[in-house]
Amino acid sequence: MARRHHIWMDRWELSIGDSLISKIQGALTDSDAMLIVLSKNSVASEWCKKELNFGLMRELEEKRVLVLPCVIDDCNIPLFLREKLYADFRRDRDAAFDHVDDALLRITNRQQGRLESPDFYTDWSYDWSRGRNSKQWYFEWTFVDHGASIEYCILTECRLACNEISSKRFQALKEDQRLDYRAFSTLVVETTMRKTKIHIKDAFRQTGLFEIVEGVSGEAWLVEITSRRMGIDNGKNTMVHVDQILERALAQMATKAGNQQKRSSNG
């Protein structure tokens, strides 16, 4: 689609001879979200009611927002959807489309996410940019740890500076391939081998610096990892397990990518 969401629609995905039940069941089970289009015809359809019930059951089981209602004409909204905010295509189609896009990005955006733990959660984002000479590329992963039971906030930044060879290879990639560039996975492998951790003892930023070199390809990255406290100082020493944070973020990126590939292959 125009905004890079992978959409499963029966008119596109089903072929003559396919099993309707198994195909639709697979789509409903594997999807990260369900767009429920509400109209006079759909709310009266027994098949649509079954699909809606399945989506609501998944919401209860997974304890997350899954069903996204979209109203396209005046109709009786089903009882269990009335408490949900919906995208209203009857008045302003462009604004409604933007609302749907925003909701889907919370679920499918591979450039940022949230890692949940019992005692804390980590918000993260991934980005890249060119240097001043427009030839060298840089990558940056930003992690913000928030304490749930203990009051603390820690900012960790991982920056990679590409050498000439890796910059050229990244430059040659298409836009939709750049999220899969191997700099992140290479960094994760390296920090795991090094068991990279940063010990924060005070308000000052702690920094680690090392280089990753691949002898065969000639690609290399200079890595700088920094961590520091933010907000209220609880006065406690903190160990930041950079290797584990990076592993979990990479796993989350891979899961989102895998779900998208699975939906594409199911088609």
C-alpha cells in the first residue's frame, strides 16, 4: 500500500479453489490488527459478525488493541464496539485515513517500539543519516528505560559511523531494504560477544567506544555507546545491560518483519 502497510483483502488474496475458511482463519490469526469496516451491509452480515467476534476474543486474550473500527456509512454500531474510538470516513475521508495510518504505525512500525518488563519498560527508535560531506552514513539507536516500580529514567544511545565501503553499500540499497541492512544485527552479535554493559554511578554520561571490522567485505563501523541518567536522580548505581537491550529490540524488529512476510506469503 501507499504507506507501506501490508493489507490482507479477500478480493486480492483468494483464488478460485481456495478454502475460504482456512484462508480467512489464517489471516485473522496472523494479522497484527483488524480493520472492521462498518456499514449497513457489514453489520447485518453473519460472516462479518463472526470475524468481529474472533477479533474481540483475540483482544481479550492478548490484552492489546487489535480491532480498529472504520465507519463508512450510517449504521448501527455493534454493542461491543461502541466504547471504541472509530475512524469516520463519512465526513472527512483524508482525516479518517490518517487516523487509521497512525493506529497501524503503533503496531507495525519497525523503526520504533516498546520493550515491556515487569519492573521497567524501554522505548526505542532506530534512524540513519548522512554526514556533512553527504558520503558517510551514520546509524543511531536510542533507548529510554523507564522504571515502573523504581523511579528512574536512563537514556542509552548507540551510534555507528560507516566506513567508505559500508556507506556505499547502504547508499545502493532501495528505501524499503534499508531497515534490513545488517549493521544492527552485526552490532548485536558484537555486543553479545563482548557482554557490553555500562555502569552508571553518577549524573555524568558514561561512554564506550570500539570498532567492528569485517575482513572479507571490508565493511567497518566505529561504534559509540553512551548512557546517562535522566529526570529525577534516585541516587542508586545502575547497570545498563546494553547487549540485552539490543537483542530484544532486534527480536522485536524481526517479529514485525516476520509477520509482514507471513502475511505477504499467505497471499
